[in-house]
Amino acid sequence: MTVHLTHWGTFEAVSDGERLTEVRPWRGDPEPLPLIGNVASAQHHPARIAQPHVRKGWLDHGPGAPDRAAKGRGGEPFVPVTWDTALDLLSGELRRVYRDYGAEAVYGGSYGWASAGRFHHAQSQVHRFLNCLGGYVRHVNSYSLGTSTVLLPYVIADVNVLLTQATAKSVVAGHSELVVAFGGLSPKNAAVSPGGVSRHNARGWMSAARARGCRFVSVSPIRDDTPAEAQAEWIAPRPGTDAALMLALAQVLDADGLADTGFLDRYTVGYPRFARYLRGDADGVVKDPPWAEAITGVPAARIRELAHEMAAARTLVTVSWSLQRARHGEQPLWLGVVLAAMLGQIGLPGGGFGHGYGSAALVGEPEPQVGLPRLPQGRNAVSTYIPVARIADMLLNPGAGYDYNGQRLTYPDIRLVYWCGGNPFHHHQDLARLREAFTRPQTVVVHDPFWTATARHADIVLPVTMTIERDDYGAGQNDRMFFPMRALTRPHGEARDDYTIFADLAERLGVGKDFTEGRTAMDWLRYLYEQWLGELAEQGRAVPGFEEFWASDGLELPVASEPQVAFADFRADPEGHPLTTPTGKIEIFSATIDGYRYPDCPGHPVWREPGEWLGSPAAERFGLQLVANQPRSRLHSQLDVGAHSQSVKIAGREPVRMHPSDAQARGLRDGDLVRIFNDRGACLAGLSVDGAVRPGVIQLSTGAWYDPDPADPRFCRHGNPNVLTADLPSSSLSQGCTGQLALVEVEAYRGTPPELSVTRPPATA
Ligand code: PGD
């Protein structure tokens, strides 16, 4: 049995050199996931790419003018070619674009989670390669945390502090009396972490807390966003209205004299100004529970009681990452901090504020005391960047100006897009618009193991290995196990590692030595490990030599002896350990944000109606709120063809959950094939009637591979919710992704169900 790491867990496997013949969870994992079953079943699936391909129109006519690309990209057949042909064509094209347009014309942002593994980390590889050529336009922030990353440094701390130094789950289990979880504490999300997870602990800490008498309140439109172990009270506001609920909780604390004024005076700035807004001094509207009931649908009496319960107990306020992935996503996040500050428990064990206990495994884990080996990416000579979710805007509007985080930026004119380790036709919103945007560049290059929708929209497609087909090592963020990941099988077909591909291209482009420094992949693994070992030795820490590590089943990294309590230092000594915010304190009012004068994100948290919610005029035509959340049966779109992911499909389509009353009103039954639609697009899905979703809400997870109807790319035959979501930013401040919510309507699908094509390879010429 050989140990192997994925973003969603660790497994042990036996292989016959070609495929995995046995897979079982790593013996150290107390809560293993069935997702590990996707790996072996996907490896040799027909949707795997076996050799390099070039789009026929690109091969025949060269880099495309927009009109030719519009017809061809995503529609034309591919021509299988040899590696030599593909690499010759691609190196020639890179040479041409860098020569004629410069590095500012290359988008190498390449967002995506790719796979576990430190060395073969796809984004590190592509960035290092493009830096050798002179650089590339990059992205900043992530689809996961685009809004938090920008907002939180103004309000309390860098987002990474909130993630990696969050109060330990063991401390919450041992001290909290009440956990109020806005966005829930989803065990499916808390089971994954960038880079990997060893010992899952998405449920155990809640059982322990509950056994001690801690109460959980889960605020979410979906009941099972918090697991049964928490025995949580379920409060289900209208999606997108959490900020109104939180304001009313704050108003009760303020009006009933429950706010901790001592804490507010010593550790925060701006409360008086915010309080005036709560009291209605600014706009004549008191943000009290009856006001919030009208917006959220949550009874005013329960809001009032909950505020009193929060003030009377050791309370942790936690906000999920999903809440900020929406229009005005800054507001509930900021209000989570404000509520915790008003309760005065920030810095106390089991109290205060948390961000993402139900969003990723890393939150609340003890922070390892050492870093990890890392491939240097070199220096990017291009300073231009975009906030990651502005990709379609950038491609569609070269030269246009836009606001971001206090700056006025300009979109570059991109001629070549290089994607390695991500799936924008999974992760971006309004896919028909993205498809239009993808007609603009002259050339699109994609490396992926699979024929994802992104690969199908490329001109040059290069097949890469899965982690089980190459040597690497890896550890998850904030995870204490560091695993060797020895290759378990030989590569599928002619797939090559990203590193090998870039090394060949670099050689052809005259920068081979810069890229490889004369090392093979195995040389790099050894070299980076030994460098790391040397750094640790200087800190007086000993780890085994490379050979011993490589032959082992993993290395336990040192963590602090005491589990952490977030912001305990700041609480103990706010002058000696100030925050990194502009004032060194928690900013309930931010003079800096206020100074930007963004109408969609003023200087303190507020309620702003999103364009699409159950209270907006659009709901008259599209009466259901779609929650497009993270899937349970796979990570994002990864290995959607795998056995576990396929096992949950209904009639071969992604399952959509709907409340029984909504199904009845539409004459729909469990198992029906349905069409979900709005003005942006439509998709098919298989109906699951389920009382775990709030009336008025449907839940369709992301990640079903986009399978556009050839006659209408706005229609996905498989169930990708991003044909329905809007390509709008959270605000001008953070320009974060807002894929979480959209208004839609649902009807029975009539007629013969169209066949899926995305699980087969595309047509070849
Ligand atoms: P993945 O499916 O993980 O999605 O978006 P992301 O693009 O990260 O894509 C990774 C791709 O990398 C896969 O195609 C995989 O096959 C490929 N890959 C794996 N290993 C390798 C490798 O070694 N080399 C190469 N070249 N490729 C590899 C995720 C994004 O989606 C995220 S993080 C979030 S949080 C967003 N969430 C939502 C949401 O909540 N709602 C909506 N509507 N949309 C979202 N999109 C975002």
C-alpha cells in the first residue's frame, strides 16, 4: 500500500502499474470521504486526454481572428498531433506573441486549484515558465475569498491570519457556549483544503462541543449546511439577506444596552457612526427586528431573543466564505466582525469571530511551525493584473478603466491565454458571456488531464498527468502531515507532467536552462527538500534526509504546544500587539474605504439590496433563488466523470434540490428531468424533492462539466449553474466573484432529453 494525497483526503492504494487496483482511506483519517473513489475510476475514462490536440481551424489558418475563433472555439473538431508538432507550434506562437505584442498581451493568470503536490503545482509551473519568457498579466485574489481578501485587512486582519490562526476547533469545542454560524458549518466544504487533508475533523469537534452543552445556530437556506452532529437550530433567512438579520441583532444589542462598550472603546474605532445608522439617525430607518423580519422572513421575536442569548453566553460568530461570494458580499462579513466586537469576546477562548469553520479543513487547525518546500516562480516583469473574477470583462473590454480597491485600473489587450490547472468554464459566472470573451484572444492554450469544457474551448490542448502518475510530495495548508507522493502508475496515454512540457517549450524558446536549472523533476524534489531541511536545521529543527522521507509514509510537522485563540495577543495588549488595520484597531467604520466613495461599499457595514433576491422585482418572473454552492460528491469540477460523482447524478444530470411545496406548485416530482432558466441561460438537472432546502430556494451545486447545446451555448445539457449566474462583482472595492446566488425558474423538461457529449472526447478531424 502506498500513501497518496488529494485536496479532499489521503488514501492508500495498490497498483498494477497501469491502474489502481485497491484504494482505501489513509489509516490515520477518522472521517474519510467517499470522494477518494473518484480518482481510480476517472484515470482511464474516455474523457481523459490521451495525446496533444490542435483545433482544426487554428491548425489550418493559424491564430484566429475573433470571427473565426467565434465559430470555431468550442465548436470545431480537434486534430490529434504528435508532441513534437504541438510543442513546435506552441513555441512558435509564444515567440510570435511575445515578439509582436509583448508580455502584457499574455494572460497567464491560470486560476485554479489543480492538484495536490508541491512541485507539480500547476500554477507555480506555468508562472515560472512565463516569467522565463518575460512575464504575463496575472490575477490577484481567488474565487473562494475574493471579497474577504480585500475587505478584511481594512477591518481586522489579513485574510490568512483569519484562516491559519483561527481559534482552534478544540478550543471552540472546549469553551464556546453558543456558535452562531452564518452560512452554516458545512461538513462537505470543511473536508477539503488546498494542498490536501490528512485527518478530517469536520464533525468531531461539533460532537465534542455539543456533548459539553454548546448550542449551535445555523443561519442558512439549507438545513444540512450544518451536520446532524451539531443538533443545530435552523434559521433560514431569504438568501442574500444575512446583512439585514445581522444589523437587527446589532440593533438589539445597541438598544438594549447589551453592547460591550468597554471593548468597543478600547479595541475598535467608528462604533458611534455605525450606531447612528442602526438607530436610523442617518436615513430615518431603525434597523430593528421588525424591519429585518420584512426583509429576511425571520420572525422579529426570534431575532430579539437570539441577540440576548448571544450577549449572555460565550459566543462565537462565524461567517462562511459563501456569504461573501455574492453581490455586496462585504456586508455580512464585516457585520460578523462588528457583532463579535459588540459582544466584546474577540480574543477570548471560544468567543469572537471566525471565518470559514465550515468552508475549508484548514480553519481552526493548529498552525504548523514550519513552512514547506516551494518551487521558486521567478520574477514577473509585468505589473498589470486583474482581480481574478474580472476575466471576461478583461477579454471583452481591452483598454477600459475600472475601479478596484481604491485604484483606477485599465484592462490590458490580451492576445494569448495560457491556462494550466484550472477550469474557467467551470468556475466563472455567465458562461455564455465567458464563451463570447474567449473568442477574443488569438490563441488559447490549455493543459489538463481531462477534456473539460475549458480544454474544449482551447486551440492547443496538452494532456497532463494526474498526481498518481508522477512523483511529488505534498501537504495541505495548515495540515500537519507532509506526505511523499510516489507515482503509483504510469501516465495515461501520452500524458506528460506540466514540468516536462514547460521544460521542452523552454528549451525550444532558448530559456531551457533558466527554467530547469539543469534539473529533472526528481532532482528538483530532492533539491527543494534539501534546501528546506537546511533552513530547518538553522532553526534547530531536525527532519529526516530525503531518502528516508521518500521511503516513508509521511512526516508529522511540529505545531504549537498550545491550541491557538485568535487575537488573544491583541486583547491582552492592544498597544503592544496592534492589528495591521490602518488604526491598529478593529474598524467598524473605515475612513479609508469611506474615502474611496464607492456607492456599493460605504465606510461602515450597511444593508444593500442585491439585484436578484426574493424581494426584488425580478422575482416576479424568476421566483426561485438558486444557491449554487460547492458540491458534495467531488471538489469543484474535478473528476466529475469519477464513479462517486456520477453516482449522485439523476438521469445523468446534476441533482437539483427543491422544497416539496415548490415542487408541488410546479407539478414536479422527485426524479423528474427539469429545465432551470433565467434571462442569461438555462440548464437541465435531475430533481430531488427535499425539505432540507427553504421554500423559495433551489440548490444546484457547481462542477457539472458545462455541456453546451451546439445550437445555443446558453443552454447546458448537464447542469452547470454558471450558465445562470451573473458576471457581476461583489462591489467596486473588491471585485469578488458573486456566483453563489441567482434568481431562476424551474419547469419540467418536455421532449426527448438531449444526449450529453461532455463525458466523451470531442470530435476529431
Ligand atoms: P477545479 O475544478 O478545481 O476548479 O475553480 P477551479 O478552476 O479551481 O479546476 C481545476 C482543474 O485543474 C481541473 O480541470 C483539473 O482537471 C485540472 N488539473 C488537475 N491537476 C492538474 C495538473 O497537475 N496540471 C494541470 N495542468 N491541470 C490539472 C474553483 C472555483 O470555482 C472556486 S475555488 C470557487 S470557491 C468558486 N465557487 C463557486 C461557487 O460557489 N458558485 C459558483 N456559481 N461558481 C463558483 N466558481 C468558483
